[in-house]
Amino acid sequence: MTKKIGVVIVAAGSGSRFGDPTPKQYHVLGGKSLLAHCIECFARHTSPDLVQVVYNPAHQDLYDKAVCDLSQVSDLSAAIAGGETRQQSVLNGLRGLAVHNPDIVLIHDAARPGISDDVIERVISALEKQRGAIPTLPVVDTIKQTDQGNVISRTIPRESLYRAQTPQGFDFTTILEAHQKFEGQELTDDAALLEMLGIDVVCVEGTVNNDKITRRDDFDRAQDRAKSTEKKDCQMQQEEYRAGTGFDVHRFAPGDHCILCGIKVPHTARLDGHSDADVGLHTLTDAILGAIGAGDIGQHFPPSDMQWKGASSDIFLKHAVDLVRKRGGRIVNADITLICEYPKIGPHTQAMRTKVAEILEIEVDRVNVKATTTERLGFTGREEGIAAQAAVSVALPIL
């Protein structure tokens, strides 16, 4: 019988040792937040509604931004508020999962974005015979114990010492009862609860990439690994580069704001169109489709189809990106020009770049958004609407 797998992802911490106002779980690595990397990985092993994120409600805006583009896990359970301690946060998450009655549960720290499918599978496999299993790495450094004067008192043999990682996996009922029994105590990890009950917990092989990001230099190393992996992947296959361009126009209609490159820009009018009329994302979508020879936006999302009435234009752009990925390709860079007299685009370009980079899942320095006018000439000069043009570069494998 296939066991029902629940997941608790702990993302409620403030990350004070990271040294940044933004908690580390919301920092972007390879185009996605650390939290989003974790959610996507675990969602491949269970139903999204069995992935329970535990967060700090004070970070609601950061959380919403981190998960809003995870279309493949749209059934993700609503996040649950954490507690004063990690142990209380885990218990809150377990109680949230209890309504789904999972057979086993994997408990993972959101600050470990390098979690891989093979580590998860090793933990799950171990739970076929055990009530607890955790990934570990052997300690390779010599371990010294010191006294209060910081003088070495003894050398600890390292042969039987291991570094614990997550996800830590357990029989669901066993770990829930253990957390409830020891509620209010603070232990360093979840396996320690079963140890206190005399229940065996086995170790499986972890991976260095799954080390926890605690300080800024940990994050820097993770970025270096991600860039190195991307570079190696590119070197392993021959690629050809293609360019695509797009152009789009939308007229003004009565309203109080425009949606441009995914950002709400206050104005005395809105843009008229079948969808949300985001002229920036429309022209970028066309540019990507043009680069891979896949027609235009109207062929994929006909204005005559009522399901797209009022739709958010990031749907169209994500579709174009998915077509590139299905061909084994990647977006190299994108450049968008918005052409209008008003509204003024300059104050919003950074937010637009960030939003477009998130949708394309590329670094923000690979996206440019700029604006120009037509010196009061033509329909844009008469403030009748906005035009936009875009250029993209796409790398595709040579088959």
C-alpha cells in the first residue's frame, strides 16, 4: 500500500544571524526564493495540499510573493502561523496536517534549498521499516571539547559522529504524540524527541548541497554552487542563440490605473483589452514566441475565448516560458521598452524588472525595462494609449 506523505516546511524564523532585514527563507536563489525551492521539491513527492508551510504572519507579503508564481503547486495548503520556538512551530504544522491523516511526515527547514529528490527518497524508503529516519553527513573535522577557560579538555573521537540534516521523516502519529508530550521543551531537532522516548531513528546519506543557510557566506556559497551547476549544464550541451522581438499597443479607457509589466501603476485611465491589457507582458510574450517560432499570443490565447477575459497576463508569459523549457531551452535576457507620455514609468522600472525576472525565473540583471516618448507625435503623443516593444535572447539545445 502506498503511504500518504505529509510535509511540514518550517519557515517561521527571523534569520537574525543572516544579517539582513529580509528573512533568509525569502531571499532569491536562481530566480526563486529558498522557500519556493523547497516547496517545489517536496510537491514532486506528495500532493500539494499535504505540504504544510509554517510561517510568521508578519511576513505575509513576503510569503505571498514567494508562492504566487508556483502554478504547479496551486493546491498548496494555507500557511499556518508558527510559534515562539522551532519546536512549537513544528507542532503547529503537524496539527495542521492532522486533518489529512498522513501516514508519514517529512519535516524540513526552509533554509535548506539544496534538498534533492534522492535524499527525500532515501528518507521515505527508510520509513518502510522504521518510525524515524534522518539524512546525515559524517563529521570530517577533528572535534575538540573545551572547558570554561576555552582550553581543550579532550578530543572527541569522530568515527561515530554525524551532522544531522532535514527532512527528518517519521511515522506521523508517533512524532505528533512526541511533540505533544514534550510541548514547551526546546530540543535541537525532531529526532531528539523520539530518542527521548527510546524509539530508534536511523540515518541515511545526506548531501553537502543540503547544508543549512544560516549566515550570509552560506548563501554566497549556495549562489556559487548554483552558478557553477548552470555553467556545467550549459557546457554539457551545444546551444544556439535565437533572438525574438515583439510589439503591442493598447488604447486607454476610463479607469484609475494601468497594469504594466505585472505592476499596478496609478493613472487617470486604464488600458483596454480582453485580458488585463498588460502591454509590457504581451509584447514580451510575443518576443519569446517569435524566438522559438511558435506564432503569436493571439494564436495561443484567442481574444474570442472568454476564459481569458480579464486574465492576468503573467499566465501568457509563463506559457511562453514553459514552451521554451519543454524544448530544453532557457531565457538568456529580456529588454522591454514602454512608449507613452503618461503615466511616468521611471519610478516603477525596478519593481517591473523584479516582477518580470520572477516570472521568467532568471536573475533580475538579465531583465531591462525602460520607457520613452514619441515627442508628442502620434497616438501615444496624444495620450490615447501605450505601445511597447521587446527583444529577447533564447538559448536552445542543438539536437
